[in-house]
Amino acid sequence: MEGGGTPFPAVVEAFLIGASFEILREAGLRLPKQVGQAVSIVGVLIIGQAAVEADIFSPIMVIVAAFTAIASFTIPNYSFASAFVPLRLIFLAMASLFGVFGIMVGIIAIAVHLAGLRSFGVPYLAPITPARLAGVKDTIVRVPWWFMRTRPARLTDNEIRQPKGQMPREKKPKH
């Protein structure tokens, strides 16, 4: 290949890089803790560099995959982070087939799914949906504890969280 192009379309490159990253991540988990991280980091560097030099992957795709990998480490629990892998692949497929429209359809589908879920009989997105202004006090912005006198509705029969008179008082200076 004279032009330095890669043999795969961008979406296939992204799938292959994602799969190879997940393989190296699993291999790093299976090795002893002291060696595992070093082996996976060195493996990613060497394999990534070799794949770029062999014109299998484009350099920009390796950079995008690296940012995606680093972002996946923001979720500290490995089993929770691995649950997002199929979702990432679905979004990649939706984006490759339908572009930005596919991404928006995917986001809307996830929002509709979350809105329909219930956990122990309580809507998963409560108190945001169904909207209850009294329950939103500690959802988006945390208000002081003394301001939250009642618990969110539907969670318990005992709705009183704080009895009256719990607001902090101004301390008088000692002379």
C-alpha cells in the first residue's frame, strides 16, 4: 500500500482495537498484580506501535482507542466497567450505520429503558422521574442535611428524616 492507508474501514479498526484492548486487559488481570499492569501497558505500547508501523491501524484510531481505554478506568469496579463493553460496541455499530442519528437513538433508547426500570417497586430514576420536587433536594445539588426534613416519597412509610429544630444555631462568642 503506497498511500499509507489501512486495509480496514474505521469501524472495523475500532472493533479490532477494542477487542485487542479487552484481551490485553483480561491478560493483565490474570497475571500476578505486580506484573500484570506492567505487562499490559508494555503489551499495549508494543502491539500498538507495531500495528501502526505495519499500517494495520491508523495512528488516530490508536489515539482514540487510548482515550477510550483511559476513560474506562474511571469506573473503579472491574465487573461494573466490563458491563459497559457491550454497550460501547452497540453504540459503535449504531454510529457506523446511522451516524449522529444512531448515537441519539441509542441515548434515547437507554433513557427510555432506565425510565421503565423498577428496583424494589421504586422507579429506577426516582425522584427525577416521576418528578417530585421534594425529593430532588439531594439529587443534583446536595442541600444541607438540616434542610432535608423528609425522605423521598415511596421509599418508606416513615417519611420524617429530621425532626424540627435540627437546624444549626449561631454560636455566641465567649468573652
